[in-house]
Amino acid sequence: MNEKLNVTTFEFVLQKLKNKTFEIPTLGGKSKFTVNKVKNFIFIKNSGDNTFRVDNEHWDKVMDRVKVLPDNEKEMTSSYSKGQNRYNWEQCPNRIFTPYIPAIVKYFNS
């Protein structure tokens, strides 16, 4: 991990996106997804061609999760999804798309 994953505001990322589409690596780095802004929403499109709209409320829930994780678990995809391990997140708002949000933060903060 080169940069520590820090909390980033929804508004900061909206400003970075402007009217462009970015291709961003997942936290695991095995694939990429695209992200863009439409009005006041962030849209994520994964490699399966599925799209999800992220609003400020969803973003803030993920940033609250980032705040409580130890540094060594912040870049673990499984820290942002449901599962049986102690580091999984049972209150995850969306088990498929939530793990993309920390990858967006990492991309724009590096």
C-alpha cells in the first residue's frame, strides 16, 4: 500500500469527475471499472456492464467505515462487503458496488 486510504468527501470526488469518465482499478487491482458524474450522483459501471448510482448518503456510510478500520484493512475489498470474517461489514449498503467506493478514493487521493 503506497498511500494511506483516507476519508474523502463526496463533493471532492464530484469536482474531480467533472464531465469525464475515468477508468479506475479495483482495490484488488485485478480489474477496472468506470466512474462518471451525472448531476449530483456518481455512477459506477463494473466489468459486467452493471451500473450503480452512488449518492451522498451511501458515500458517507462508506467513509464512516473507512474511519473505523485499521490501516491494514482499509484496502481489503472484503472490509466493504458482507461475509463470515471478522473484517467483513454486515451493514454494507450494497455488497457488489460498495467496495468500488474506496477504490475511487484511493485513485483520486494518489
